[in-house]
Amino acid sequence: PLPSVSPAADPAVISPQDPTLLIGSSLVATCTVSPESHLRAEDLYWTLNGRRLPATSYTTLGPTTLSVALTRLNGSKQQSGDNLVCHSRDGGILAGSCLYVGLPPEKPVNITCWSKNMKDLTCKWAPGNEGETFLHTNYTLKYKLRWYGRDNTCQEYHTAGPYSCRIPKDLALFTPYEIWVEASNRMGVAVSDVVMLDILDVVTTDPPPDVHVSRVGDLEDQLSVRWSSPPALKDFLFQAKYQIQYRVEDSSEWKVVDDVGNQTSCRLAGLRPGTVYFVQVRCNPYGIYGSKKAGIWSDWSNPTAASTPRSERAAGGCDPKGGEQNTTLRRELKQFFGWVKKHAYGCSNLGIKLYDQWRVWLQKSHKARNQVGKDPST
């Protein structure tokens, strides 16, 4: 028979092996070398994450055992644990242990969910205590149908950022879901509050497609914006409201037009002549199948650019009255917008007709002013 080969004994053993400790706690670890290694306690030293620990923290507990005392431990530098290693005098590694120093997870908070076109459900959350447990912490999103469902576990994580998960299909409509998040690490488990939601209350769509921005004849202060409603909206009963934002080419500040309502076109007025504008549109489907919830805004469409016509009047040049006309135009615009605020409701009503009405009003007020200004004796 073949001689039985005994496996070579480890040169040393560290105790405790891979402990989990609360931040601030202390630890005494021992390194015991095997007789075959012919080493003694005085031939050993300790390192933590590659740094040699001071000999003042060592105690010899026997001819072949050296201990080290660690006090007031900080959170682990890496989630895979801190490396505590026992070395022989020549630097050789005899044994190692991982210290996991951290905190138990806190209960996850702020769970929010949305359903893209009623096809899926994505939820995100925030870890408690800013998520810093110093230990690898696992988050699991659980969900079930409220009255008769069994617990399900979400599988597709990090789809919308670090603390998120997507449930891709097979969702029930007209039935509330219970949704919660469990956080676990080596030190414990924490469970969020349960959120109750109906898919129909959290629907969002793709951004509106086919956004076109065009000039309005030669009007140097206006642009017309048109778009289509997102295709998914055609498949279910809905009300949609839209929002537009626009900015000047060389600015990063967007101006939001909030009162577009459910129309798919809008006129922007009061713009600068001869200027490139970027325009984006987004959609909020609400009141789906009579849902009472406010709905969720889609992402913004990709920016679409167009420029207003150059102003003939603001050209300046040799015309000594150029600057004067420019201020007249500015004053007129200011007056127009003051008047619009009083007489019109929102972007959708801002049309040529309104501009004409204002012109008539302006002429009347000019006439009245001129008559008042005249000396009746002349």
C-alpha cells in the first residue's frame, strides 16, 4: 500500500480567525507557530494592512505564541476586511486573518418607484446612515401583491443608480403592491417600511418624440414648438400635460414654460432676435384609468435648436436712430408681456391673434393719451 501522505501543517494559526467587530471595540489576537517551523514567539511580528504594529502591543503567551492587542478599532478600510498578518523575523507570512470592523445596516429609506409605459417597475431607495457601514452590505428589494401574493425578490439591480432595482415584466394592474427593501451585512439585517403602490399611479413615458422648432414668419422674438405625444399614451386612457424648457445657446440656464397643458404645440415669445435657442419637451401622463395620483414626468427630449430672425430694426450701423428704436422695441415688448399676463392664460393662448389684439389696445391707448395731452384751447 502507498504510504499515507499527511498534509503539511500550517506554519502558524491565528485566533480569532476573520472576526466581525463593532467600530470602537478592542481585540486581542494570538499567533501560535507549529513545532515543525522551529520558530519561537520572539521570532514573530504583526502587521495590519501592511503596516508593522508596535512591539509595545505584543505579549508573549508561551514559547510559541505571540499576542497583539488592538484598541478602539476604526471601520475597515476596505469592504473585504482589514488584513492582520503574523510574520517570521525575515518577513515571511505565517498566517493571516481578516478583521471586519463596521456597523450593522440601518433601515433603508425613501423608496420611490416608477413604471415606464406600464411595462416594468423600477424602484430606488437611500441607505440609512448614508450607507456607510464599512462592511459589504447587500440590499434586496422584495415585493408582493397586497392581498394574496407571495414574496418575490427583484433580480436586476443597479439599473437606475447604485441603490435601485428593476422588475421587468408580469406586473398586475388594478392591484396594489407592497414593496420593501432589506439590508444585510455580517453584523445584522435591517428592513425598510413597506410602501404600498398601484402601478397606474406611477406611470411615466418616454420623452415626446418629433420635437420641431421653427420660426414664426419674420417675427424676430418668437419661435413655434411642435411635438408628438409619446406612442405608449395611445395604448391607454390618459390625460397628458407637457412642459417646455428653453435656453440661449451660450447659457446653461433653462427657462421653464409650465402651463402648456395637453396641447402638442406652443409659441415661445419675448425671445432675443438673431439668437440660437435650444428647446426640450417632457410629458406627464396622469389620471390613467381614473387614477387620482399626479403622474411622473418623463425625461426631457433631446435638445432641438433653432434661431430667431435677425432684427432689421436693431441693426444699428449708420442709422443714428438705431439704438433709439431698439429701446422702443424693448419697451413695447415689456408692455406686451405686462398686458399678456393680465389678459391671457398660459403659453397655449399666446398667438398672433393676441398680438393683434394688443396692437389695437396700444393704438387706442395712444389715441386716448394724445387727446388728453392736447390743449383744448388750440
